[in-house]
Amino acid sequence: MKLKKILCVVLSLAICVSLVSCGNSNKGRTEDGRIAISTSGWPDPDSPNYPKALEREQGFEEANPDVDLVGDTWTFDLKTFYPKAESGTLPTIYRCNFTEIQRIIDGEYAADLTKALKKRGYDGKFSKMVEDVISRNGRIYSVPISTYILGLAINMDLFKEAGLVEADGTPKQPKDWYEMAEFAKQIKEKTGKDGFVMPTMNNAGGWIFTVIAWSFGAEFMKQDEDGSWIATFDSPECTEALQFIKDLKWKYGVFPQNTLIDNNGTAEYLATGRAAMMLTSGSIGNQMATYSINPNSLGMVAIPAGPKRYVTLLGGDTRAVREDATEEQIDACLRFLEYTGNGYDIDEPGKQALRDTMEQSKARGAIIGIKSLSPWNEESPKQKFQNELIEENANISPNNVRLYNEFLNDTTVEVQPEEPICAQDLYGILDNCIQKVLGDKNADCAALLKKANTDFQTNFLNNY
């Protein structure tokens, strides 16, 4: 059932406006009879990427003369998504995060793509674990564009100085969290730099903490028989995981003095050699472009194991189509994804789109060589081409990232999606717990989690 609408008159007016502006009048066709679609994430006219976007638009329309494509500069964020969805002003096809797709399905903001995907030959083409994230009751509601699993990024210069690099240049792999803490302590003693950093704000700290807690055996929620959700992280396992975070600061002494750090801040600590390790995805190579780091100063290894589980977090971004799109619009959106190199197969325009993206990354100074988890099955021509493109354009020593690239295919690790509902709300509450244990050596981990569990249940799960 859709979320309750408020300010009905205003929203109804907005819907009427959107039906015209987004090309949904006349059953999704323009005045000249073409299928009208719009897409989110379009660059601003003053962006250096704008000319390439226009070239791609023209190329797509030449290859698909029955479609009229319009770029929309709106990009996904939680503050604006739901107001746009309720008012009917979403682009026809839009980006969203894995964490939100189930809530988007609940709100009936995403079209059922199952029939259109089957018609275009996508049966059995998705990775099973990714298909579970984008589906509900056997129906598929979005197309995954990129997927990732968390690993451990490292500053190679600090690892070398601390004697934590093998003779062939491969960084040493901490087998579990406690060995990682010992690595961090060794780095602190030998270099004077902080051994480990993690974000603690803007929901990023809670996001990182969930995977650590899973590995200690913690669970954050369960669904009751009546369909309601129950918070379950007021537990000894979650307390032990939070105590580990606390120990990184007060026992091992390896956490930065400043404990209020966002996700970009952790990347800056790593890039500037102020910290040696952080949990992140393979996209860290793109983040490094901001800091003009020597590519070979970056390394990446597998995530350490926990006391109870060897598990990593699955995340990614996906493309959904607004729920009122016609079958023709849905098909046109899928054709656009394929044209831009985001389908299972890949043709020459798709390959060129990926080459263009690679060139843009190189021009920004990104570090290239870290691969990503595929949303497709192992036979995907698109994924094979993308990996070949990474290898051809790598500007980092393969041994720096070999252990992470091999980790992507490690069948011994459990790959777990983010929490099924209210994930971002959970992350914000966990941020507060992390900040408190890093800011107060006398903080009571169990008491903090008991209150957090109650707050999450009362303020979010009870209202879901």
C-alpha cells in the first residue's frame, strides 16, 4: 500500500505537472509519436561530462529512432526521493541504492520489470544473490548496475614501513579482526601514524559497523510471523562487536584523535598517509582521485574474519523505472541501459560507453586496477569486457590489489545484503553508539545498544 499522502491538493497539482513534463501524457508518447523517457543523473550543462552525455543521447536516439530521451539532473538521495515519488515527478528511469529498493517496492514507486526483462532474454542472467535483493515474490523491480563487497583498503607506504608487505610486494592479509588490530598497533609503533580509521557520522559508521557485528554473530532485526519487524541487536554478540570498536581507540590506541569522521574523511586519512587501513569497497580507487595519491601507495585485501562468521557486506546501485511507465517506456529504458553498457550482453556502443567512463576516471586521476563483484552470472560478456578494460588500463601494481580481486570469487566468505528495511535509519542510530564509545573510555557498550535497540524499534520498525 502506498505511503500516506499529505497536502493532497498540492501533490495532485504536482502530479498533473509531472505527467506533462516527464512525457507520460498520451500514454507515454511525445507529440510526434515517439516513446518518451527521461533518465536521472544527467550532468549539468556546465559539467565537462555534458558534451559526452549529449553525444550518447544522440547516438541512442539514432539507434532507437522511436524513442525521445530527456536527461534529468536529479540524483538519488533520501531527502528528495520520496517527495518526488509521491508527487509523481521522478524521471522515467532512476538510480537508487540497494538499501532502498525494497522500501521503494513497498511504496509502489517501481514498475514490475519481469515481463520486459524476460522478453529481452534476461532469465537466469542475474547473480542469484543480487536477484534476491531486487525482487519481491519472484518479480523483478530493478536492474543492477554495479555491485560491491567490502574489503580492507590499505596505505602501502605505511605497510612497507611497518614490515607488513611480502617480498613480491603483496600486502599481508590480517586473518581476523584481532590480527588486524595487531597490524594497526604495529603500524602505530613503527610509523607514528594511526593504524585504522572508520567513518562515524552521516550513517557511514553504522553501515561499516553492521558487517563487523555480523561477523561477531550479531543480528539486527527479524520478521515476526505476523509480518512485523523486531529489533534484535540488544545482544551479547553486538556488544562484543561494539567493544572491539571501543578497544581500537582505548586499548590498542590506533584510532585517530578526531573521532567525528565522514566517509570522505576516512579516504583522506588513508590517501595522505595519516592512517593505514579502512573498510571500503573497490570504489576507493575513484575516491583517491581527489588526493593526487601515487597509485602504488594504495592496496586492497580481503575483509578480516570475525569470531563467529566470515562475512562481508553486499551493496550496489540499481536502476528502477517509475511505476506508471507504459510497457513501451519500460522496454525503451532497458534498451537505454543496454546501449550505455549496463546490460548482460554488450555491443559496440556499450563498449564505447564503458571506454568513455574509463577515460573520464583516468582524467580525474582515479586509481585503476581494483575489480568489482558482478551483478550477472559468470558468463556475462559485459563483465568480462569490463574486467579486461580494467586490466588494460591499470595504473597500480597487480600485487597491491591481488588479494582483494581474488576475494571477489572466494566461495568461503558469506556475502550478505544490507539490512532489509530502515537500513539508513539503523545506520544513523549506530553512528551515535560508535561516537560515544570512541569519545568516552568509560562508555557502557551494552547500555548504549539497549537504548539504541529500543529507539530503533519505537521510532522506525513500529512505524514501518
